[in-house]
Amino acid sequence: MNETSLRVFAAICDTGSFTKAANEMFITQPAVSRHIQALEHHYGVELFERQGRTVSLTANGEILRAKTRELFSLHDELEGLFDDIVELRRGRITIAASATMASYLLPDAIISFRQLYPGIQIEMLAGNTHEVNRLVEEGLADMGFAGSAGMDRRRLSKTIVHKDPLVMVAAAKDTLCGQDNLRPHDMVDHTFVWREKGTQTRLYARSLFKNTKMNESGMMVGRIETAKKFAARSGYITALPEITVKQEISDGILARLNVVGFKYTVHFDVVINAARRPSMAAQSFLQHLSKRNELSHACGLKKMLELYD
């Protein structure tokens, strides 16, 4: 058994195909088969069930996949420790982030960090809050930035890094704009553009439209940019964090609606895996972020970093 054989095994698990794994690993398909045969001989079990051109993991294969992920995670952690020795001249940080954080709050900080440490490679993985938490928990991301909703995983450590007002917006020329003290029944002739399930935005909007037809109707989109495009057309409204619509409001494309009782703040957390020590590169990025002004509560990062002094 060697690391290459396990890498080949992992590639088959990820691609679902011996042929695709061979292409990914830049080896021949017979070589892939030999690696798997070597693993099966070494462990004395079958790892795949083959049916024509398709393959699926056996129960023993599922066990090996889980343990292989743990092994590679430990391997990456060891590499991270040695990266520390070369004082951030090389390394890698994987950041999982929700749409608001990835598009509006992190880019400038990442750019300035890479100017300081050009040898550090940064990968950004996008997802909703649930996906961000999962990526961090499974060791696929060094840190995550997402909304506070859905945070129930014991292996994750979190702290609030930003708070942003939630605002209701419509096209600047819409009939609702300029009206004071709007109430849910004033908006029933409009289509509400909902965010996906599990978001704070959706939770707060549903509480406003409770017991109205707005609570059940409308349309759902997964991207902030899509929600803004619909809201820019008369007859559509949506609710989004203020940071995401500031430019459109300034440009006269969207306008903030004065809705009675709609005073909510969305919270954004940084999450890390409590069972793993962040690499020096990851800690340095969090330290860098704590000194910038994009995040309203960046001071929380300093307390989190004190745990690793």
C-alpha cells in the first residue's frame, strides 16, 4: 500500500470512473486498475462493485474512503506545519464563504493579504451557510464565513465578524418607493423574490409576511445578483443585506422601502474546525482581516486567535 494507490482510489471515488480517474491522475487506465488491485490484495477486501462501465463502492470501500479522507487531511496538516517554518513564503488557504461574504466583504482583504504574501495560494469555495459549515467540519476548508443560521455542529467554533442591516428594496421608479410606513398588505400586488431556504434573509422576510399571501407566493433564487436583477423591474421586491445593494441604491437603480416593523440585522460568522489547529497561513489571514475595516466586528477575530498563541 502506498500513497499513490490511495490517491488513485480517492480519484475514482470523486469521479465515479476508472477512466476519468486515469485522466485526472495522468496515468493509464490499466495502471489505475493495478493500483486498486494492489489495495484490494493488501487489505484482503473488495473495494468496488463493477457493473459494465459503472463502478460503485462496496461497504469496505466506503470505510476506506472515510479513512483516506482523514489520512489526507492529516497529511495536509503536516504540510501546513512545515509551511510555517518557511515563514509564509509558500502555503495554501481554502476559504468557504457565502455569497455576501465572498462577493462584498472578503475580496479587498484577500487582495491586500496576497500583496503581503504572494506565495500563499488562496482558494475560495462558495456555498450557503449549511455548505460552508460542512466544508469546514469535513476539513475541506480552513475557515468559513457565512450567516449565523444553521450553526449546530459541535466540531465547529464560531465568532461574529460582521453585522449588516437587512433592507427591503424595489426598482427606484416603482410605485412603492417614496411611500411612508408601508405594511405587508400594501405590497400584495408585487412579487416577492425569496432567497433560498435556510438563510437569515428568508427567515426574517417570512416573519414579516406571516399570514399573508406573500408568505406563500413569489419566486425563489439562489444568487444575490439574480434577486437584484428582478428587484430592478417594477412589480418585484426583495430583501437583502444593505452591503449588497448600496451601489444600486447610489446609482438610482434600486430604492429602499420604508416598511413598518422591518428592522432586522443579519449576522455573519467566521467558523473554524475546533478539532484542528489552523495553519500559520490561515492564522495570518485572520490576523490581517482583524485589522481591516470591512467587517463591523473584526475584533472578534482577535479573541479567536488568542486560543492559538
